[in-house]
Amino acid sequence: MDGHEQPILVNNHQSWHEIILNRPEKLNAFTDDMHRALVKALDAAAGEDCRAVLLSASGRGFCAGQDLNMRVSEGGPHDLGATIEEFYNPLIRRLQRLQKPVICAVNGVAAGAGANIALSCDIVLAAKSARFIQAFARIGLIPDSGGTFFLPRLIGDARARALIMTGEAVSAQQAHDWGMIWKVYDDKDLHDEAVKLAKWFAEQPTQGLALAKEALNYSSSHSLDEQLDFERDQQRKAGFSPDYREGVTAFMEKRLPSFTGRKA
Ligand code: LHQ
């Protein structure tokens, strides 16, 4: 493990968890052990006490995707589909299904699966020096981890297609201007801003946010009619939540709400 005991670090602040990719000398490229540790961290973050997740990374990069060294050193050829089935697809599904906001702080280069893992999070913040690279084509692969799903939806088919087929890097500012990510900060401010947002989310109506997240995910593969029905059902659930009652009561009493994030 390159002298680094733990490829994933977790800062558990009870109401929010920071999960840190931690193989800095390999730009946090993913090994199987790292995947297994990330699953544990995300499972812990799925508990009701945790109301927001911040995914961040150690060192100068965010994540360089799959550790390619593992692939060549173990001999080959390998069934990459098996690796995706075992690790990457469950990871993206976990992030999408987590019933709370997932913030990603992209501190440096995000390449290959590393870029697409970031894009699968709910809110992506980046440092000015960060870059997003669909590095797959450079080595004869295709985007995985949802890249062919998220990218065209975020920035349109023309840009997605060119990025995927050329492997050209996109700066954080360009990614922001194209609507690929939410905000860009000076490198020195990124982490503080990401923490601020995670803490803020940890005090919001978590069930309502989870229902909204689910509705947004549902919209990518359903018609307007289906979506309207889904919104009705989600709103019904939200309307029975203690945080809705608190939100309305606080509004009527002209005071700030105190949300618990608890289920009805
Ligand atoms: C790395 C890596 C890396 C190992 C940097 N592996 N060591 C899914 C399923 C199954 C299999 C295949 O893949 C997938 C999904 C994927 O993610 S495929 C795409 C994999 N990623 C890439 O192709 C990106 C490879 N990396 C790069 O192109 C560059 O490193 C980038 C552009 C990310 C950064 O460049 P630099 O800032 O110039 O840094 P560097 O290249 O010098 O890297 C620093 C170190 O990190 C270096 O190690 P060393 O011991 O020489 O200092 C690199 O070898 C190592 N590293 N990426 N993916």
C-alpha cells in the first residue's frame, strides 16, 4: 500500500462524514483494497446520524482512476468488465443512492474513473488548478463509472463526445462554465468551502433532500408524465416528515428552523 496504511481515511463528525482518498503518491489511483475501504466508509455514512458526505483527496491530485500498475504487474489480459462489475458500478450506484447530499471536492487532477466518480456526486466543487480528463481513449478504453451517462447530460453531446474521443483535459474554470461542476475556488480555499457546505447540509431537512435527489435521478430515464407522478409521491412523503412540519412552523413563527433530518 505504498507505505500508506490506509488508502481511505474517514473523518467522522457525527452529522457529516469526510471520506478522503489517500494514496497521494499515485494521485489516489484505485486499488482493490481502496475500493473495499471506500465501500466500508460509504456504508458507515449511510446511517441516519450522518446527514452529509464530503468526498475529498490527499495530496496534489484528486484521483487518477484505476491503478494501471496493478493491471500490468498482475499479468494479463484481464477481464476489465469483472473489475467494473465488482467495484466501479457498485460504487457509482452507492453514491447515487446515498440518501443525503454527497459533495465532492476536486483538489487536483481527476482522470479516468476518477473524473467520473467526481461527476456522479451531487455537488462538485473544484480548485482552480484542478483538471478533468476522460483519459480512457488514450489507453484504448471507453469511459466507465457512468461517464457516458453523466457527461452528455451535464455538458451536451458535442462536448462530451469530443472530450471522450480526444481525452483532452478540461480546466476547472471551463468545467464550471460548461455546467459540468457547481463552483470553483482558489486552491487554498477549496477545502474550507467544501467543509462549510457539508456542515450546512448537515443542518438541512435531510429527508426532503434525499427525496429530491431520488426524483432528480429518476428524471434521467422517465417521461414527464411518469416524473409528475413520482414528484407527487415524493412530495407526499416529504409532507409527512418532521422537518416539513418544523420548516412551516418556524416560518409562521418568524424564527430559524431547527431540522433533525429524522424520518417520519
Ligand atoms: C498512476 C496512475 C494510475 C497508477 C498516476 N495508475 N499510477 C476501470 C476498470 C478496470 C481497468 C481499467 O480502468 C478502469 C477505469 C480507469 O480509470 S482507466 C483510466 C486510468 N487512468 C489513466 O489513464 C490516467 C493515468 N494517469 C495520467 O495520465 C497522469 O498521471 C495524470 C494526467 C493523471 C497526471 O499527470 P501528472 O500530473 O504529470 O502526474 P504523473 O503522471 O507524474 O503521476 C504521478 C505518479 O502517479 C506517477 O508515479 P511515479 O511513481 O512515477 O511518481 C504515476 O505513475 C502515478 N500514477 N496515475 N492511473
